[in-house]
Amino acid sequence: MSKVQTFRAPEKIYKIGDVECPVRHSDAQPNFVDLVIENRHCNGNVYLSVGAVIIDGTNVPEIQIVSRLRMSLVIAQHMRDLLTEVIDLALKPADKKHAN
């Protein structure tokens, strides 16, 4: 009988101040988002809920809430900056000098 070994991917480490925090792997599935359901600010926190449109045959389309995010303004600003960076890179014209 052979031993079956399971290998886990190496954990990513985030450093917060002087503390090293490993990122736990979870079973959270990626979801595609079609629209923003809720976006508001309350007591220094940002509330953001996103949804996906479900169209099943001839049935009436429905919107399923995919995620409800609550975050501080600091994290919201960081997320905005990251999204701006990703969008700018996605919209940047291709450099044709390096094309095949």
C-alpha cells in the first residue's frame, strides 16, 4: 500500500506593520458580477453589494446577490487605486513593437 501525499500550495504572506500574516486558503468561489446593488457610506465604512443577473430560459430574469462587502474608507481607497491601475493597464494600447 502506497502513501498518498497531498501538497498544499505555498501560503502567501502579507506583512502588516511588523507582523507577518499568512493568507488562509478558502473555498470561496470566484463570482462574475454584472451590477452594483448597493453603494453607500456610513460612519467611516463603505457598503458595497454586487449582483449577477440570472437568465434561465424563458423565465423572468433574476438578480442574485453575489457579495456584500463592508470596508473602511482606507481599504476602499486602496481598492479604488488597484482598480484604477488594472483598468488603465487593460485599456492601454498594445505595444506593437513586441508583437510576434
